Amino acid sequence: MIGQVTDNPSSEDVIARELDSGDLWSYNIGAGKWTRFDRPRPINGEGHGALMTYDTAQRRLVLVLIPDHSWTFQPTSGLWSEQAAPPQLNFGYGPGGGEITSNQSRSAQ
């Protein structure tokens, strides 16, 4: 089952992450072919949501496993790196934050 999908503007591929296994796949639109990355990958914990986007300035994926894990993935090397836990959002009715995006101007600093 597909969990997250984002595009990779550097290669014009689509990147998808399987929800249950954590497997990461790249789809080459021109070739019409799926390729699975073979490296170890983070897997969602029980009850955790996940958000994923592509950071064009750093040329990497950003994956947030709600509520307390954050990872980056370098498609060129195929390596995941765990990052500092993301801040919790609370709008008065429990943790929120079901969206993610990358700020290219901020990422380049």
C-alpha cells in the first residue's frame, strides 16, 4: 500500500514510499519503470502518520514520522539519515500537522 508520494524535480521522477514496509520506489516517467531503493529504511511505528516532501535546495527527501521522528534521504547515495525530532503542533484539540512542504529559500542557507 502506498503511503506517501512526492516528485523529484531534479530527475523528474516520482518517489513513492510503501506504508507497511517503508520501501522507497522511484518511478521514471519517460521509461515507464519502477525501481526500488535497496537501502535500509525507516518504517512507521504503530499509530504514527508520515509526511514526505522533496527539498530541491538540498536534493533530498524529507520524511516526518509523526509524532517524534524525522529523516532525510539522499537519492544519489541511497542513504537515510535520522534528524532531530520535529516540533509538535497543538491547536487545542490534540497534535496536528497533516501537511508538509519544503521552503527552498530557507533550505539553501
